[in-house]
Amino acid sequence: MIDFNDKRQVAKAIQYTNVNPNLTREGMLKHLETCMKYDFQAAMVAPCYIELAKDVLKGTGIQVASTLNFPIANDPLPMKIAALKEMIKTGVDQFDFPPNPGLLLGGEEKAYFEEMKQIVEVAHASGVVVKAMLEFGYITTPELKAKAAQLACEAGIDWVKQSSGWGVGGCPADVEDVKILKANIELPCRVKVSGKVNTLEKMKAMFEAGAELVGTSSGPAIVDGLVGDINAY
């Protein structure tokens, strides 16, 4: 558990996020400037800005994170692999992706697992960290949530997350969901949380439940002890 009275430790547990489709290059540069000002763990950016972020953040120790097949989740596996290879080529350090929830909901556990396993194999071969957004907005029963976490862990996923926080499958961060994730994984798999974590108090509650990393667009507000935009990610 981090020391929540230490702003540096708090910042180093935050992936500061802006993957909005209408973000301009100028807006991304401002986002990266903020990442450097606060020294966040990572800048979470859309795939089109990976190369720019790598260039701007070079030498800072701040990682470049991005998203794969987000937020729809149902591209076929070969398309996901092709996109992942392109992201790796442009220098991504880590990425979040939603495993296809329809597979798990339809009882196709083997296919759900295999998708994650193949993505992990490609990413880990290049030293890239993989985070699975399990989209509990779709997977709503405790039993299926537990199964999703178990399969992700078995597939070699580095971090499991209850939600992207976006769209129909996204949902706000919830202490009970974090507890389910934590109870159904084993190290080295760990818990990240996203979705309306916009205050230091909310972040602390999630960490007390078992999370160790947060993705949010309210990073500066959290570190400064303020309240982030309630309508934001």
C-alpha cells in the first residue's frame, strides 16, 4: 500500500489518461506536459499518439500506455494481433485491452482464454505489459466476474481491471469488484482500477480493497487533493 500523504507515491500509482477521439496534437502535447509535471507512472494515450508520446517522454521514466481494440472488443483475433504488432513497432510500453465479453457470456471460455493467451504471448515477446479491461458492465454476475479474472490470470495477463470506464461495457470503479478481482488472481497478476476515480479518497478506497494502479483523467486533481470532473473518465 502506498503512502497517500506522499504526493509522489500517489502520482506514481496513476496512469494519466486522455484517449478522447477529438484530442488534437496540441492537446496531446499539453497532456504529456502535465504527465511530466506530476511525474505520473504512465501517460495513457490513443494508439495514434504512441510515437509522439515516446519522443516527448524520452528520458523521463514515464511510460507510454495505450489501448487495443477499445472500446468495442470484438475485432477478430488476427486484427487485434496486427494492431498490437503496430503498437509495439511504434514503441508502446504497455496497453489495456478488452477481451471479447461475448465469448465469456456465451460459454466460450476456451476461446476467451485463448484470445488473451495469444495477445499476451505477442506482447511479452517484446517486453510489453498487458492489462485486461474485463468490462463488468457486461459481465454482471459475481461468478462470471470471478471466472473472467481467473482466466485472465491463467492466460498470463499482467494486470486485470474491472472496466475501461467507457461505453456500455464500462462502469464506475467499485470496491466489491476490486475485491472480486483480487480474490481470483495470483501474483504476478495485479489489479488496476478505472472509471470515475476522481478523488484521493476514492483512490484510497480502491487501493484498500486490493488495487495497486489507477487509470484516470483526474490525475492532477487526485494528487492535489481536489475533485475531478464527475463527467470525465
